[in-house]
Amino acid sequence: MASADLIVGLDYPRYISLGRLLRRSVSRLVWRTSVCNGNIESLRLLLARDSILWWHFRSFPRKRERMRRWQAELTKPQVLLFRSPAAVERWLNGLD
């Protein structure tokens, strides 16, 4: 089985990740875009206790802690955490 050489984590502040999630969800709601398996977003589904919005609030701290714990470990693979979209752009531009 192959293993990863590098883990890239997007450790953005909550306002960025939540803002992007809200923008995508509202856009799907307004334009009635199919999400997956032909499902169409509705306001009822968007605000339900098992919605992606609630999932974001429940999982954000746990996932952030996991990424930071991986980076703190001194084992392979290397873990890069980026805290802003601009930092990702700078890194990607430097790969050329």
C-alpha cells in the first residue's frame, strides 16, 4: 500500500470556511442545483440538525486540532498547514 509524502491542510479561520460553506449552500438553494444523487437543497434541509451547517459547527474544532496535532508530530509525512488562501497561492506559485 502506498503512503503519502505530504499532507496539505487548509487551517483557515472559521469565518472563511463557514462563509464559503454558506455561500455554496445558499447558491444551491436559490438556483436549485443538484447536490449529490440528485438531491436538491431546501431551507428545511439546510437548517436541519443533520445538515452540513450543523456538521461544520460540530466538526470544526476537532478537525483543526487533528491537523495541528499531525503537524506537531515529528514523523513522516510532512504536514503543511495554511492559514489563509493567500498563503496557499504563494506556496502553489513557488512550485513552478
